[in-house]
Amino acid sequence: MGKIAAAALALLMLIAVLASAGAGGLLSAFGSNGTEPSRAALADIPSGYLALYVDAATTCPGLDWSVLAAVGKAESDHGRSTLPGVTDGANYAGARGPMQFLPSTFQSVVAKHPPPKGGATPPSPYNAHDAIYTAAAYLCDSGARDGHNVPDAIYAYNHADWYVSKILTQAQAYASGAGFGADTAPTAAALQAINYAQGQLGLPYEWGGNGPGTGDTGFDCSGLTKAAYTAAGITLPRTAQEQFDAGPRVPTGQQPKPGDLVFYGSPNGSIHHVGLYIGGGQMIDAPRPGKPIRIEPYRYQGDDYAGATRPA
């Protein structure tokens, strides 16, 4: 079966599941408070899990279902992983179930936010319904409510910057801004560039730095983006201005996609900074002396955002 046919079949299955669920206004969740699933989401996420992600996300204003689904993908491949702790037992750290909760964390969240009917009695971290609703509540309490600080909420789930980047990138691949089944997944080169940049998180900013592979301790902003795309097999110029000029430009007003380069300064020859967009409104960049390579919002109050390019 071709990919498009498989996506169409998955869409029909999802609509059937949503229609039969009859709870939480699932069908209306798409296109209103939540984004719609891309072809990548329809092809990858089991329809039952997708319905749960969508409905559970509605319990937390500001939490998009795609973030919840990205966590499910990272933790257990939507319950399909055969690793210890997913369907029974525990992993090396003691985590259990498709959303990989420590028992103490699961119990504390359930005590405060009991999952709705439809799961196990008592609630179980191995039950997909209970685990996904509990994950939504945990993310909500950790910063996702009203979209206050979704990256911090993800960091609370797993204390690692690379994990935050991975979830935001996966969530963007699952979400569509162009209707049910639109393809917004990052290209392979974009993912390779992001994966490289993730590996540099925490390194120091170094003016003119090209990274440890060249004998430098860190990177400057354009050194990081050049190295990231070199790892993906794409050669970029060295400076932020040259990278901006090289394009191709993302049309003005269009939201960047993961892997796009985002620039600051004047488009008319005065670009002074560049970062690598990873989704969820966040970028990885080498910001300035004294600050390590990190994840931060690509738009902020008083910025001089100049636009984006799409090397991949």
C-alpha cells in the first residue's frame, strides 16, 4: 500500500474512532483549539492512541495534542516498544507503562487529577487511557497550561535539553497547519541538522568557534548552523549574513518549519544572529559570550527578527 493510501485509510479509521468515542468534542478539537494531524501522524500513530492524545489534551488549555503524542512516541513508540517496562515490569529507572511514569509520580498526579472513566480500576500506568490522561495532567501542572511554558513542561517530564528538542521537533512533524493529512514532516536533512545541534547543547559560545571537531571549545551562532548542516550533507557559507543571503527564503509571514534557519537584524545587509528552528516556537542557538548553546524562543519581545531560510 502506498504512503498516501495508507494515510487515507488511517484518516478514515481515525474519524470512525473519534465519531464512536462521543466524548470531549473530539472532532471539533481539530481546527479549533488544536492543530490537525499531518500525514506523518496518521501513518505513525495508532488510531486509538491518536484519539486518546486528542481528547486528553483538551483537559489542559494550551497543550496541543501533538506535544502529548510526541512524548508517547519518545517514551514507547505509542505502546509498541518491546523494551522492559512498557507493558509490564519496569525499565532500568523504574518507569512503567506507555508514557513511562515512575510509580510515585503516577500516583501523585492521579490523586490530584483522576483520569476520566474508560481506563483501569484503579488507574494503572500500563493502561494507555490512564497513562495518557495522567501525562496531560503532569505536563499541564508543569507549565503547559495556557501555553505558559511548554518547553519547561517537557523538561519536567525528562530533565534533558536534547529531550525537549526531540519532543518539539516530533510534535511539529505530527501537526499540520494546512488541514487533515497535510505533510509537514521535517526532511531527513533537517532532522540530521537538528540532531547534530542537539548534541552541542551546553557547549560554550565562542566567537569564531567551529566546534570541538576543529579544536575549538564551542561555536558562535553561524558556526553552529554551518556545522549542523554540514552533518546533514549541506554546505552553508560561514557567516550569518552569508547564510541569510544564500536562502532559499521562507515567504514573509509563513511559520518556520523544523530545520529552518531564523535570522535577526536588518534584511538589508545587517544580519547579526542566526538560530536553528526546532518547532514549538523554539530554536537552538549559540546566543552570545557567557551563554551556552541552548534552546530558547525564536521570537521574543523587542527582537529584530528578519526572516527565515530553508536550506533543507
